[in-house]
Amino acid sequence: MSDLGRRPRRAARVPTIARHGRLKRYSPVGAVLKFLAAAVAVLLVSGGSVAAIAAWSVVSSIQPSVTLANETPGVQMPDIDAIEGGVNLLLVGSDSRQGQDAMFGDPEKETATLNDVTMLLHISEDHSSATVVSFPRDLFVPIPACPNPDGGTYGAMSSQKINTTLSYGGLPCTVLTVEKLTGLSIPFAAEVQFNGVIELSNAVGGVDVCVGSPIKDPYTGLDLAAGTHNLQGLEALQFLRTRHGVGDGSDLGRISNQQVFLSALVRTLKDGNTLSDPTKLFGIAKAAASNMTLSNHLNNLNNMVSIALALKDIPFDQIVFVQYPNGIGESGGQSGVLPIKSSANALFQAIQNDQPISLTGGTGVGSELDPNAPGATETPAPVETPAPVETATTPPLYAGATTPPATPGGAVALPENVLGQTAEDRTCSKGNN
């Protein structure tokens, strides 16, 4: 997500998600089915007499959903249990000011709708591992033809920054682009704006995050001393948005800083037995339903609970956060980052094969290992990655990629230029103040 404060006025007004996502028509029958499903879910999870009231509170908060391009319409009623098989879910963070607090800028002036955060969650078929891939906002990728809800399609483009996809065709276009880039089918997707991040972090009760060196970012207003901070509300949003205050001031540094928060969030949810606590579960579900735009298959309490339960028993060291491998480059006269296809092939071949992965590189320029954590070792030096020679217009051929080597434990050892960390790794944000 982009920076708080004053931003240059963009010349063209770009339509918002309300134009580019096909909104599902409200159906009284669908609402009743969702309520009944929610009531059953809560009764099984909590066993409490107030389950039906709590279920209604959640379901009544659900917003109109978005139909993805390859999605089959219809209400699905899965069992209330950990979802069967694997999961691919795309989370998009929008910088749109529409409907947001005035502190984030004037929506009449801040007219762009960009997905400045794009993350793909993959849960393996047997629920033994999970991977979260962060795509840099300035990554040049081919964008396929995307449906226009007003009729027709937006034309395909050979090389554009991935964060423009939300403005071309809304959430469905971002999903289509990531599917083309990764070779994966993505049935679940969600979009969150500034207010949503604030409410979700409040619902979790805050996350304890280590700050290795002070962060002071006048663009987002974040000012943190070194040490451990419980971040929630506006401060959590500022932390997740900051790039000027961490690492080298780039979006790549912001990604590794976000992974510090996300790994701490996973530990908070699992250590606090959140998935077994009906009060916390309902608070988070209601915050998500009220503050996020969800695809049809995700806009269902059953599915939200089922996906969460699939993560419950995965070990910390098998939950891996990675940055899509990239190198500095340009395309069409614009500067940005280009995919390193060989390393991306290794990553997504392992994901498609449902193999656990092992990182061999550093955590990224915006983070460092916590020197006070048990068993901490010296942080590996950041890996310098030259601009890739492969062009951004050539789609990856994951099906034909060579299977990467596996470690003695059976995990695929990824190249050193695939940066990231596991949820078990205790890391700190690396402020540049």
C-alpha cells in the first residue's frame, strides 16, 4: 500500500472496484442459507447457546461478493471441518481512498486504485505445509485479457506492473494475472483497504513485533523505538505500509518488513489458540466480513472457518513467507523489477507438486534475525540479484521446469535469491532511521 500524506495528483481518474468487480446480486435465499450454515458452524465450534445470535451478527455483516472469471456461481455448503485438499487464496491490499477515513487523503484527488499488496497463500493438499508468496508492486508481468463488467474485455498487455491489475479489471483481473504468472488455479480471493487492516488487527488483539532499530516514517506517521511493540489499529496499518522507514526505503524492504509482522501474527494466532476460542473467532470473522471484498466462494462463513482450520496444525517451520524472486530492471521505459524466471520456476514447481520448501537466502533488506531469540545466528548478508536476462513478456513454463533438489528432510532447497522466512524464525524490522 502506498504512503500516507500528500501524493502527486494523477492525471486520469481510474474507476474503483465497484466498476471492475462483478458484484453478486443480493439474494434473500442465499442470505438464509448463509445464516443457517453459520449457525451450524458456530454450534460445532463453540457449543454455546448464543451461537445463533453470534452467527447472525457475522452473516449480516457480509458485503456483496465478487465473481472471479473462472468461478462457478452458486452457494456452496461444505462440511464444517478443515477444508479437504489444498487451498490457493489471493489477498490484495488496495490503496483506494474511496470510503476510507479522511486522514488517508481526498478520494477525489487520490483517484488511483492499485493493488500495492498482492499475496498468494498456498496450503498443501495434506495440510502439512503452507507458503505465502508476496509479489512486489513494481513487478513487470504479462496481464491477460480481463472482463469488463460494463461489457467486453480489457485487452491483454505483454508487460505492465502487477499493481495496475486492480485498476484494469478489479479483483478478478488480479487473480487472472497471478494465475497466468504462477500456473496455479485460485478459487479464493479477498481485497482489503486501509480501514479493513485497522479493524482486523483490532480483532486479533494486536501483534507483538520486534523492531531491531528505530523506525521513523513521516509519510505514514510511524514512529517506533527499538524493542518489542504490540501493534494494532492505525499503528499496525502504518507498520504494514511503511517503506521509507525500513531497509533501503523500497517496496522490497517493505515486503520483508511485512513478513516480520505476518510471522508474528501466525505465532499469535496459533499460540493463543484463537481457532479454538469462539469469541476471538467471531470477532475476526465479523471484521473480515465487514471490511473486505470477498470472492463468492470465500464470502461464506463455512469456507472461512474451514480454511482457518486447515492451518491450525501446520508446524511453524512449515509456514514459509517468500518474496517472488526478482531483479532490478525496466520495461517500456519504466523502472521496476523483473521476474527471475529460473528461481520462480523452482518455487512454483515445488508448490504445484505440494513439496515443502527450504530457504537458503536471507530474510530481505527490511528485516533481520532477532539476536535475542533462542538459537539466533548472524543474519545472512542480503543477496545481490542482478537484473534477469529473461524478458518479462515470456510466461513461465512451470510444468516443464526441472524439479529442484531436495534437502535430506525432503524439502525443496530454493535458490539463494528467493528471500523470506518461516513463522518459526524470530525476526526484527530493520529501521533505517
